[in-house]
Amino acid sequence: MAEKEVLLEINHLSKEFVVEKNFFGKPTKVLKAVDDVSFKIYKQEAFGLVGESGCGKTTIGKMLANVYTPTRGEIIYNGVDLAKLSQKERRAYCKDIQLVFQDPYASLNPRMTIGDIIAEPILVNKLLPKSEVEKRVLYLLNCVGLASHQRNRYPHEFSGGQRQRVGIARALAVEPKLIVCDEPVSALDVSIQAQVLNLLVDLKQEFGLTYLFIAHGLNVVKHISDRVGVMYLGKMQELADKHELYDHPMHPYTKALLSSTPIIDPKLKKTKERIILKGDVPSSINPPSGCRFNSRCYFQKTPACTSQCPSLVDTTDKQHFVACHLVADK
């Protein structure tokens, strides 16, 4: 079997935000949004990233899209570490990594027509002569399921699902290699979510795209992703092929997340064990020592759980990575 080609490699990536400084300007409180995260994204795959609010998944997406600058770590793309480039040097790579935002209402300029919104990145990057831009815009509108006569309308004239289609068309305009989808369907009605997800799947096949798909809903991630990473409090806890992860979860946090997924079948619902986590999510400013999940873990803890941060290791021969002392020792 041929080895997959890596598009993007993230090594020991961290992002810290200074929350408070003293009189002399020295940081006294630092929020660790992302802490030493590593993973790879292969060409033409959809990599899902899930976790509770505040776990750092959106921060990772924004670092890849050059919205945030990493505090530490590497973002290797085509052999180049994007994290070490200056803002000016990194602009050359910006069009290869695009972002589809969560809120389709706030992500579009209300004073521009959707035709101008889609055309803008093409003109800014000088990808086509001005005489050919209109043709490209009409083609992209057709790709996302919008009519050509709608190009002269403004965002407020569209529904939420239609606006998100405009956002997707704008991301496609510069022919990116990777699209970071930051919870692209969470603000939409359930029926519309399915339509947008199916559109993303079709576009992935048509254009040979690669996705980093960030979401809360586990069913949504399973539908579109090839591999899934589970994050908690800035750390990657588990990473595996979606079928392996959903059928054989190993980390206690992953098991709790999957147990909370609604089940329609009443017979299966009765047999399913519901895991309810106790306590609140700790602060990223003052996270627990050792394993980040130890304060809410329902496994029988060991001294290592509160003193040593577990590494993400492959516990099987199926590329199933877990960061848990208790699982690794089995």
C-alpha cells in the first residue's frame, strides 16, 4: 500500500495569550490555549478536530490560516516552517490555506455584493486578468449551488445556508490546497447542515481538497472526516482513523464524548452506557499538573496521572494514538 503524502505537519505547536501583566510589563497570567500539539494532515483527506469549547481547536485552525502567530512549534508546509516566517514572507503561502468561518452572518462584508466578495481574493492575489474574473465568479457560484443572477445581491438577502455557500466559494476562489473549516455548520439549521456537509464532501472530490474540519458535533465530524483528533484543555488526547476511534475509543474523555451522542433507536439507547463527567473544565491559565484530564477522570488514577503529562503514543498497530498513562500501561 502506497504511503500517504503529507500536506501539513504540525510539531509541538503551542499558543499562549498574556492575560495579565504586572507594573513592569512582565506577564503574571498566561492562558495556554494550545500546548505542545503534534499531528499530520495528509493530502486530500479531511482531518476532524473535536473537543469542548476552549480546548484550543479553533486556535490551531487560526494559526494554520495565519490569523495567530504560534508561540512555539512548527507548521511545516512544502518543506517550509511557516511559523518561522515573517508576516510578509508568509503572505506568499496564505492563498494555499483558506478559512471558512463559523458565523456566515459576520464573515461577509454587508456592503459588498456576493459577486464582489468572491472576486476580491482573485483580484488581490492577481490570479486572473480582470476580464476573466467575472467568468470565474459565475463558475464558483455554480459549484456551491447558487445561481448566476444572484451575484449582484447583498449578503442580507440570503439565508444562513446560502451565506455559508458564499463563504465556501470565496475560499475556493484562490484555489487553496487546505481549507480550515471552523465549525462551518454549527450556526445553521439541522436540515441545512446536511446540505452544506454534502456540498463540502462533493467539493473535496471535485477539487482534490484537504480539510481541517473543526466541530463540536461528533456525528458531523464522523460524516466528513477520514481521521479524528480529540482535544481537551489545549492537549491532543486521542487520534485515530474515524472508524477505529468511534468503534474502539480508548481515552476516558473520548468515551465520555461518544456516550453523550444522541441515539435515535430506542433499543440501542437503553443498552448504551452514559458517562457523565463530574466537575467543571479547569482553567487554561492554571491547568492541572500531570494529565490535563485527571481532575475529571473516572478511571482508577495512579501517581503518574497527577505528576507526569502523558505523551501521545500509538497503543495498537492501527495508528491509534492515545495520551493516557492507564491505557499505555495495559
